[in-house]
Amino acid sequence: MAMVTGLSGNEIYCMALKHYTPGEIVVGNSVQSMGFLGGMVSGFKNMAGGEIEQVTQAIEDGRLKAFERMVAEAQREGAAGVTGVTGELMDFVGNTEFLFVGSCLMNDGEAPSRAFFTSAGSGQELYCNIDAGYAPLHHVFGNIAYSTGIGGGLMGSLKTLVRGEIREYSDIFNATRHKALDRIVAQAKSSGANAVIGIRTDVRFWHGAHEMLMTGTAALNPALPDQYLNSPVTSDLTGEELWAMSSLGYAPVKLLISASIYSLGMAGGLKAAFKAFTKGEISDLTTLIHDAREVAIGRLKSEADALGAQDVVGVKTYIAELGSSLVEFLAIGTAIKKTDGVGVATPQLPVHAIVSDRDTWIDGTFGMRLDRNG
């Protein structure tokens, strides 16, 4: 019978270079009743803010069941591993379906002997990771469900009346983001990995709460120092970026995350609102966002220095309006440093590993369109 895979032509080519052939698409799901979480979240909103542990655990349990079923299906297929693993949550009238999908890889007989593995990266990313010495072990994820409450209590609420950083808010947001990172590291450590690579972060609003989800691939690179078996390195670099840095002798140290929450203040908010009706710069907002950016990036630099890193690369910055004249500035990047023994297996990446695949199915609002001109 014909084999059905989710791997693209470029991914199949890249995997063939590492002696893997495509296998079947595998799926794992779990539908769970989550209606009881609504009242829990509603009650928590009146508190100071922070993690809603019961919600975090309920979501994690649902994901684990779905993931385990996907893995079991792949092992029944005789796969050497699963790549391109993705997870989704879908709501059905108070119930939630947890879904994992991936594509099997089959050993062509010449691939290195290793235990069954799962990878969050695409086939192209997996090629880059393996070539840079990062053997895949396990798709890992860390999540946290949280509420921002009322701004860290009464003091936080009062501070929204004046301009400047609200440390109570900043502390809540920084704590939640680092808890998710700690959990993904704990999963990686339990699988015997010394690195978590290709981390992707998603923040969503779910059943009245915020959830932050980090996913990545736990991997083992024998060139990394032994200390990282106890505390795996973390990186959000793409597969191509990780390969490029490895070719220059750099290894990731830690994914750095810094959130800074600022208030424009009541006076500043009113002034900015009136200025919005006239042409010209809104100096209050300009200064506010500049200050928030400097604080967040400054924290990245301080943490990188404490780790002994040489650079923070791939830094991405995000700004979000939280309401009530509050602005969050978020900075994320990977700290790296030169590490003896780090390198790549081939001197140059094949073009198939860096060409982006294009979608050929385009879904219009009321139905399918075969092309963008149709």
C-alpha cells in the first residue's frame, strides 16, 4: 500500500542524507472535559496573580496522554523516530481535544544505531541539528497557566496611576515565563539530554487564563561539557542558525527571557490620548517604550554576563498593550559562547535544508482556492 507522510520533498531529501526514509503520519489525541476549570480561573482573577497550578496540570496531563498515543502508534509502525511533531488544543463545547501529529522516520540500515526518538523540528531542522552534533532524543514541552490578577495587589494597582515600571507586574510575567522554561529543562534532563534546542514559545488565552507553552527537542551533544547533563543548555535558534553557530565553534548556553511592564500613568495616558488627535510625535509613548526596551535588554545582558556567555544572539523583541495604560516589552535571545570540540559534520548545508517549503493548498474564507489569482 502507498505510504502517506507529512514530510515535504526537501525534508525527505535531507533525511536521506542522514540515512532515514519517510514513514507514515502518526496521530495521538485525548478528549477531556475541562469545564470545571472555568470557575477556578474566575476565582483566581481576584487574587494577586501568578500560576494556576490545577489548570497547568490539567493541560499537561491531556498533552501527555495524546503524545504517548502518537508515540505508541509510531512504534507499532517500526519507526526509528518521529519528526515534525506538532501539538494543538481544540475546544468542543466545554471539552478539549489534545492532538499530536508527526511523521515517522525509518532507518535505511545505515543510520547510526540510537533509541527511538521524537523531534519537534522539521526534517530540515533535524538534518541541521544532527549535522551539528545534536542527536535527537525526545520532543519536550513545558507550560504554565497563569493569571495577571489585579497587578500584584493594591500597590500594583496604585502604581498604574503614575508613570514607570510596575515591578509587581514584571515579577509575575518573568516568573511565569521562567517556570515554563524550567519545566522543559526538567523533561530534557529526565531523558538524559544535555541540550534543549529549537525552542518555540506560544502564549495564548485559554478558558479565561493565559497559557505559556514552550516546545523543543531534547538532544545529546557529546562535545558539550559534562556539567550540562545536570542543567541542559537551552536555545531558540533555528536549525540553520544552530548549525551556523556550531560551524564557528559556538554552543548555546541558555535561552534568556526578560519582561518589563510599564505604566504610562493616568496623567500620561490622558495626555497621550489627547495628542493622538493631532499630528506629531507622542513623546510620552516614545519615552515609555524606549525605557521599557532598555530595562528588558539590560536584564538580558546582566544574565548573560553572569553565565559567562560571550554574546546573546537572535534577540527578538515584542511589545503588547495590556490595557489600563500598561505596556509589556519582552526580549528573548540565546546566550552563546565558544566551546572546544563543537563543530559540524559537513562544510556546507545543502540548499534543501534552507529552502522554505511553500504551501500549495490555499484556503479562502468560504472555501478552497487553487491559487492566489483564482
